[in-house]
Amino acid sequence: MSSRRHAPTVGARSSGGGGAITPKTPSGRHSAASAIMLFVAGVTIGFVVPRIIYFQVLHADESFFHTSAGHQRSTFLSRKDDASSNTAPGTPSTQTTAPATPVSTDNGASTKNDAPQRAQDSRTPQTGGSAFDLLFPSGRPDSDSASGMPDPPSVGAPGDKLENCREAKSCRQKALVFTMDSIQSRIDESKKGGASGEMTIRIALQNGLASLGVDCFVARSDAEFESQDMSAYNLIFLDPWTWAGRGWVLKGFLRGHTDKIFLLDFFGGDGHTALNGLVPLSRHLTAFPVNPKNTFLGYYVENQVLVTAREEKKKATEAVVRGVIWGKDPKYYKGMHNVLEKIASRSHLVSTAPESALPRHQNIESVGHQTPEGWNRLLSTSKFLVGLGDPLVGPSAIDAITSGVMFLNPHYDSPKLQHYHSQHPFAEQSVPSHVCGFNMNEPGLTALQGCVERALGANLPPLIPKELTVNEYLKRLQKIFGSHLKTTGT
């Protein structure tokens, strides 16, 4: 790409937009017109296409309507996406693009075009090639954060409903939120069952802050974000893309306010060299406590999920010897048929993936897309949820635990993103009674078979990991943001 190439802002129009090139260009200007056309095509391929691919591929697995907490999430999202947001209704839908992703060599080092090196960020391209190759190196894990957004939590703790300072008119501080998933088009897609991974973390954060007296304003477009007065906010929440302007440098209007910036970074990572000196890695907030350089934010699970799971188990007229396969996207099933057939020799298996993605076996079937109630019922009346290695650390594993189902957790021969030694290390460490680990590359799959037998013989109660209860979540918020909230009296 030319050194003059730059990233359009979110929702901005292409610099070579309609009318820039007319059909009757004089012959002497053909080369200039062609250059403009190539530039526009380059911008589209280099920025728009990768961002579309990112959201479609990274979150292609479970719709957030497919989780045991999906009912609470979908109901919550229907209330203008998040109750603590003061975003005006009717904000126009936008398509977002990110700053230019630097082209990298095979060893992951960025070449010096117009973007600085991403300092081993998990999203730094490792190889050249297509837009997909540039955005996702081989082995790039997927997030099932599309599983969506649980509401308020707690394992039997009293008062597990979070207060909302907006409703009580008691908000004393303000926070600004602008992330890729806060773009209006992403919200609209999530309501229809589309991906809503990072929404899980973001909306929980907005609810939690509202209970601490912080009013969150959610920007729905780059223009709306840039129109805000940064000095009016006590906290500013961005993500690994929305902080950056042209050439992967901090957006100018954010300068002087970096002490208030936190990044919602689902997987975590080593950040970006252009930002790390201003926003330390400890202010990268992750979905689960895996990367020691970052800070665990997480989310919370509503106690009602446990009540529903118990009711579903009581309704079951007979014991169901059945397991559920985690993964809706057919790509997760490639090379996994032998693993599934091994399990199917002992237990019936169901999947929400298309029939064409599954191995032909009398004990394996597709049940198709599920409603929130259907997914909740499917998990609660099964014996286990088996992972296939991807998507990485999605909420579905937690859904299994809150449904009283054992999660069969695949371990990797080598860690993904340096820190993830299994598909869901947090679940296994937090609730070992409900998780059984195995190596899918083990000859004979003896450990997997042992996990299946353990699951079939278990009678597990629905429970919420302690770290995802409302009480623990609010404690984390106080610890992370205490210095910013100290003047609120909370």
C-alpha cells in the first residue's frame, strides 16, 4: 500500500465516494482515474472487508440467543440495548472500519508502511495474503462471545438485582463507551440472533457502573464519539480498535485524557506499541482471568438462570443419556469427526450446527437453531457439553455449568495466544467439579472416554462460578475503578 494510505474513521465516507470518477473521463486523464479507482478499491479491501470478516468470522459460532442466559440477554437488549445507556433512540446505523492493519512478515514482525508495529498483539497479522490471512494468522482462535449477555447474578445471594442510578436519578459520575460492538448495526444484528460477544462484557460493565452511581453514555458511531467533550467524563471505555486514528496512533481528541481510558479486550494481549506507554496493559480488561498482564473484568450471571435450570431438570420425565456439541459453525467440525464418533459410540449427541457439518452416525443429529428456552432446556436435560477446541473461552462453557451440565474441556498441545492452554481454562480452574479436561490429539482418546463416563454418571447441581456472581463482580469494579470513583462516595 502507498504510504499515503490511511484508515477511514468509523462511519466515514470513502474519500473516493460517488461522483469522484465520471464515465466520460478525458483520455489524457485515464491513468489518474484508474489510480483513484485502485485507491478506493484498496481502501475497501484493506479496511472495510477485514472489519466485516473480523466480526463475521470471530463471532460466527453461537448466537447469543443459544445460551441458557440468552432469554435474559435478549430481553435486556430489547430495551434499547442497555438500560444504563443514555444514547438517543434512532441513531443511524453505521458500518465501522478500523485503522490500517500493518502487513507482517512470516515471523510476525510488521513491515514499516504507515502503521507502527503492534507489539505482538494477538490480532497482529502473522502472514501475508488475503484479507482473511492478514487479519487472522493460522490458528487464530474464535470467540463464542456471541453467546451473549447474562443479566444480574449470584449464587443464592440476597439482592442479586443491580440498582440503576439513572432510574433512581442518583448518578454522580459519567462514563463514555465506544467499542466496535456498540455500533448500532451490531446491536441490531444481535437482537436478531447475531454475534454479540463483547456485548456480554460491555453491558455487564454498564449495569455494574450504574449501580455504583456512574451514568454511561454509549456512542453509536465515530462521529458521535468524536463530538463528545472528553473532559466531561470520569471514565472512557474503548477497545483494541476504536482508540486509534490514522496509522495506528491515538486519536487526537483523546490526548490529555489517557489516564481515564480502559480497553475492553476480550482475549487480552500485549497491546499496541503506540498505546502501551499511555494506557498500560493492566487497563486492558478481559473476559476471563487468563493473561497476567491484563486485568480480569468478566461479567455476571443472573441467579434466575439457576432457578430455570432446576425447573427444567424437574420437568424431565426420564433421564436423557445425551451430550451437546459446542459449536454452530461448520468450520469447527473439520477434522473432528473421529472424536465425535468416539463419543457417539457411548452417548447420543446433538448439535445446533447444520446436518452437513456432522459425521454420519446414528447417534449424532442436528437440532438446528434453538430459541433461548430451547437452548436452556437442551443443556439442562443433557449430561454434558463437549468442546471441539474452538471457539475460545466463550460463555457457552459457563452456560453448561449454570445448567448443571459437565463441560468436556479440550486441552491444546501448545497454548493459543500464549496463555490459553485449553478451550476454557477459567471454567476448569473455577469449577473443577463441573469440568473434565482431555487432549483431543491423544491416541485412542482414553481421557475423553473417561470424561464421557464421568459425565454420564454424574448428577451435577446448577451453579454459578463465584467470580461471576454479582457480589464478586461489584467488588472487582470497585477495585479496578476505585480511584476514579472515590469522589462519588461509593
